[in-house]
Amino acid sequence: MACSYAPASMMPLFLPWLAILGLLMLTPNRSGNAWWIWLPLGGVFAVELLMPMALGSIPSQVLDLFSQVARSLGIGMAAVWLTSPYLAGHARFVNFLKMLGVQGAFSLLALAPGLDWGDAGFEILGALVYLGVLILVLVAGLNLAGFSCRRRFHPVRLLLWLLVWLTAGITTVILPFATVALFGGAGEIWMQVGTVILVAVGVAFVLLLPFLVLSFANNFYRERLRHLLRMESAEVPPVLTFPPPPPVTA
């Protein structure tokens, strides 16, 4: 049975949005710049609306699950961006664990109302595992991209490294299942695996892109991203400074 929306009331559906509003009330977010977070959230919804056109060959039940997970990941990313002052400033691995916790908690809060909990079974377990794997890949990929740009932060450099690490992470997750299928006699599996990896990397990258574009364009969020991922600023002052030359006298 599909994981469809079947909450006992409409209130659980509003909880993620109320949670985001609550985060906007935090002291570090009491600035008009913080409210720009709604822009990348709108971008995530645009991705969700475009999914039926891009993935039209996928069964509607699976596509519905993909849409729910995409929306949930967007809520989780917004929570990470809004709580980043509390997540940054520690060792890199501690930052990663904190990001993972916030992303996971808010994504689950957003996904849970959309699951039919009265039909507990492999569908619920599959949705939760799928969400958990994507959360791990996204947060790990973002942190590894930040580590790769730790000496000098530049938007294009960060995006390129993000693509590299997302590809590596998703390949690592999918490859064992593909190997099992190959030994099971599925001889044409590698072409399908390549397609799945490309689609998964594309979707993951597009989900993160609106939040990164906001951080590149807005100094309020750019500084947060830089501190969260522990990257040095692109505007690095020179190592050596020289006094001005003496004035020339006649």
C-alpha cells in the first residue's frame, strides 16, 4: 500500500511550518535577512512540482513518496540553516553530528504526518530508511565539500566538490545492492544502476542548490555557511604588508 496522507487531523501537517516559524523567533534569527529562508523552501516545492515531469515513468505511488521525502528534506535543510549559529564553532565532526541530528529530526517531523501509520509494514520502514540514507548522504556530502574548500571558500569550488562527494556517497550506497543483483542473475543491471545514480545525484544536488544559492547571494547566510562548514573566506588578506613609499620631494 502506498504511503499516502492520512493524518487524524490537519494539525500535524502544519507542525513543520510552525516549527520553522519558531526557529525564526530565535535570537540569532531576529533579522529581516533570516526570513529569506522561505525563498529556497519555495525552490524545494518547485522541485517537487517538477518531479512528475522529470520522473514520469516512475509509478505514481513511488513518485508520491519521492515528493514527500523531498519536501521533508527541504524542511530539514531550512532548520539547519536557521540553527547554524548553535551548530558551528566546534570540531568539524561535532558540527557534522549536530547537523545530522537537526536535519533528521525536522525531516522526520515533516515526513511523519504523510505516512499511513495504520498500515505499518515494509512501506513505512522503506520510507524511513530511504529518508535516513538521503539525510546521511546530503549532510556528509555538504561537510566533505566544506572540508575540501576549508582553505579557501569559493561558490563554484564548493558546488563542484559537492557534486563529487554526492556522487561518491550515493554510489557507495547503491553499489552493494547492484552487486547482489548481479550475482542474482540480473546481467543488464549496470546501465540501470548508472541511471539511478545520475538521477539520485541530480535530485540531491537540486535540493541543496537553492539553500546554497541563498548563502552565496546573502551575506547573512554566507557567513553562517562558512562558519558551519569551517571554510576560510575567499577574501583572504595578504600575508605580508608593506609600508607606503615615502613621498617624493623636489
